Amino acid sequence: MATKIRLARGGSKKRPHYAIVASDSRMPRDGRFLEKLGTYNPLLAKDSEDRIKMDLERVKHWLDQGAQPTDRVARFLEAAGVREKATRANMKKAQPGKKALDRAAEKAAKTEEAAAE
């Protein structure tokens, strides 16, 4: 059984509240889980103690059993000092592609010519 430590969403519309759970990876996001390990409330301030609450002893138990945390839960665990900080690929999706850069260079060249005349 592939086990994940992930977030299960609760709360009403526009007011999210998450439970940190250990669950079978085949179960739906908000479906059946094996154990509730903590809570996460993104509406609270980032420096609030109640924003993330975890039972670190049980989290370590599930990690020893082979459970894989999702990206967001892995960041929580890194902040808590349970996992060592992983290096992540710095995606450059927001940067323009080659064609867009070429068009921008052509436009800049045309404006320089027009300004020089």
C-alpha cells in the first residue's frame, strides 16, 4: 500500500481549513484516511503558532513506515526540522520564450531607428 502524508480540505467556501493526514494514495483527497496527524489553517498569520499543528512523533512514525509527504507537507516538515531541506528545481515558466525575446529585440531595434531619425 502506497501511503501519503497529505492535506485533506475542510471548511466552507472561501474559508479553507486543512487536516494533515496519512492516507492510502488511492483514496480521494477528502476521503478515507488512516490517521489524522495535524491541522493547517492558511487564514491565520504566518507567525501564528496555531497555523500549523502536527504530532511530530506520529509523522516520524509514518515516514519510517515509508509514507511519502506531498510537496506542501514536505515544506511544513522542513520548517519543523523533521526533514532536511530539499533542493527544488527553479522553474522558469514566467520568463518569455525565445520567440518572444526575438520579437522584443526587433521592436527595440525599430524604436531605436525611429528615435535616431
